Amino acid sequence: MTTAPLTPAEEQGLSGLSLDSQVRRAFFAMPSETVLDLVRRFPEEAARRKLTYMRDGQTETIRVMLRPTGVMPDQLAYLHFVSLTLINALKRLPELYIQDFAVRAAVPLTPPEEKWLWDCWGPSHRENNPVFGRLDAVIDFTSPMWKDSLHFVEPNLSGVGGIHLIPACEQLMAEVVLPVVQTYDPHLQMEAGQDLRELFIQEMLDHAEAIGRAGRSVCFIEPKYAGDGVMEQAALAEYYQARHGLAVLHADPTELYMKKGEVWYEDSLVDVGYRDYEVRDIIALEADEGVDVKPLRTLFKQNRIVSSLAGDFDHKSCWEILTDSQFTQKYFNADERQVFRRHVLWTRVLSERRATLPDGETVDLLEHTRKEQEILVLKPNRS
């Protein structure tokens, strides 16, 4: 009796399992004193790299796991391919929303948000539509069926976390943990991934050049004085100044102002901005606090914000656009549909209506949810 040969994907999964086992064995070989020394060093090393979180105005150091997770190069390449396919599909949502009432029902905007879309979306956005997002997914890199284990849970398309934290964490692993691990297994070769901070700033500068902003002055826009959450943008601004001599502005929306038709922060003109604000938050600033949001509206209208208004379509329900044949057959090609079928979780806004299941069957959605509640997850669409 012979067994079927392994596919390349299965071989990659087994290679990932072998790598994970190799890392485990190296840790098991360490004396307890060595492990305890790493544990004691980690908080200080994490704080030095600004792996911190603000809670009630107090700075906390983020805890980092000692043992790194290994990803094989081919696995990483496949993740990039799938992620780019999804991001490029999601970037089309503003255009689809404008032309298709069914899309509007699936990813509903509030009337004030919709007005921002009508007022600020134009031809420039169709040519250059910047979205710097994060796609949340689950995957088992050590499984022979690792490709089939990849499932995307939700999109985050504006103000995403991790741009500083991820590379800083990888740097901590590469500089502190791996040298120790390799003393117990010299054959174990691992390296940090591509630095997300470099990819991010290049995206910002490339967009400034694409829209003809020669000054290329970048401004990070967030609630600077909130006192809670991951305070990444200040750390990023410091990093770019130290690493590249690049002066990145860091502003609260209340600190932006208009002068001679341009947006300014303090004494500096803003060419492009990265926003850690949803449009509905900007609307609330104007309505509830009387903040002048004309500078932000100007940046959106002139296509000088990353992420563009496409970032406000990061509803979990946007997966319906990618998993319902009424949309996929109309707007996406066969290769894209294959990626969606394989990796995007079936997701619907829960309401009293009919819905199509993955096998094509049409059901009463509420009745189906009651029947299958043990295998379904109920989550806020936009929180």
C-alpha cells in the first residue's frame, strides 16, 4: 500500500511543524536560570523599545511571550498574496456603495457619514486610493493543511494598531531571545520580518508623491490627549526622526487649522495625514464639542488622508460582499472568488431577512441563527 505524495503546501506545513519543534527543543534545553534571566530582562527591554500601553493616564509595559513563532518564507508569501487580494477588494467598497443599493444595505453608513462620502469622494481617489489596514485572521502554521486553516475574521482599515508594536516586538525577539536560543541550537536560523514601520512611511511618502505634494510633510492625527490606549504614533514619529531624520508632525484634530487654503499644524504645512479617527468620530467632534473639522474635511476631499474613506467600510459585514454570490459574481473575477471562498468567513448582519448560506441554500436568517447558535459568533458590526 502506498501513500499519496505530499503537496508543496503540505510540505510547507510539516516544515513549519519541524521549525516549531526545533524552537521548543531549544527552550527545553535552557537551564531554568537562563529562562528566568530572560523573564527578568523582558520588561526593561520592552519599555526601552516603547512597547507600552496607556491606561487611565498611567504607562504600562506590554507583556511579550518569550518563545517566537516561526513562519516559513512560502507561508509568508501566501499570506501576502491573500491579504493583498482582500485589501484590493475592500478598497473598491466606496465605489460599489455609491452605485449599488444592495451594497449600502450590507455595509450601512449613517446619513452624516454618507454625506462625507458624497462630498469628499472624487476622481483622484479612484486613481490613488490609499488604505493601510490590518486584517485579523487565524492560521495554524504547523499544520499540513495550513492553507485551509487560514480564515479572516474582520478587517481594520483605518487607525490600525501594530505599526510600531509589531516590528518593535520582533526586534526584541531578534536581539534578546534568538542569540540565547542559538547557543543551545546553533543550527536554528530565524530572522525578524520586514519592518512594518518602513513599509508604512514609504506608503505615506509614495502617496504624497502620487498626488503631487512635493513637500511630503507627513502628519499623524489622533486623540493625542486621550490618556488611554496604545500610544504608537508618538513612538513612530520619534523613530522616523532618529532613523531617517524625517520630521513627522503629530497632531490632535483640534490643533489643525486652515491658512490660505492649506492645512497647517503649528508652523508646519501638512501635505498628507495618517488618521486614527473614523469619520463618525470626526462628525462627533464637530457636533458634540464644536471642533472645527474643516482641515480634516479638506484633507479627505483632496485625497491627502491615509486611509481614504474606504477605511470607513471596515465593517465586519463587508465580508458579505465577498461571500454572497449576488456581489461576487457581479464585481469580482474567478481568482478573487476562489480566495474569498477559501479564506473569508461567512458573515451577515443579523436582521429579519433571507440569507444565502455558503452552499448556496437560502434560509431565514433569524431561524438559521437560532438553530446553529452553537457554531456562530455574534459581534457588534463596527466596534
